[in-house]
Amino acid sequence: MIINLSEIQIAEIKRIIQKELFIKGIEPTDEFLFIHCFSKTHKETVYYHLFKENDTLIIRCYARVFDNIALSVMIRRAAKNVIEYLVNQTGLQNTIYIENGIEFKL
């Protein structure tokens, strides 16, 4: 289920992510907040899906990070900062970060 966020909150999420990645677009869909990013340094596309399920904040990330530790660190740091911001804004304490189908602890 999509997280209901204000324009100000979406702008703050954009600011947080732009510290690490170039944002090509943010689009709320019926199911999640879709964030399309690009790492200029690594020449890779990164996609984030933000949504909540059973009072749990979930950030799913899709990126080609299998052989790129530096990019993996960047996208996890951006996700961690977004999670911290949204926990403070929404009060959702349970969080899950999933990168390419694998759950990670941030």
C-alpha cells in the first residue's frame, strides 16, 4: 500500500537521495512511491519502491550492484537516510530494506 506523503515530505526524500544519486523522477503509483535514480559515477540506474505493508515501512531497491561495492554502499546509505526520515515523519517503527530481492539490515 502506498504511503501517504505530503509534497514537502516528497521534496525532502528527493533532497536526501540527491546527496547520493541523481533523481530522474519520482512518481506515486497505486501501490508504491516509485523513485527512478541514476548514479553518474557508476553509470547505473537505481529504482526504489517505497510502500507500507501491515504497519511496516518497506523500501525495495533494484540496481546492478553485484560487482560494485561502492554503488551498493551509496544506495544503502540513501535508503537508510530515507528510512530514518520516514520513521520520524510517519511513526512506523518496523522497517525492511530489500535490495534485488534480498533483505538487508540497515
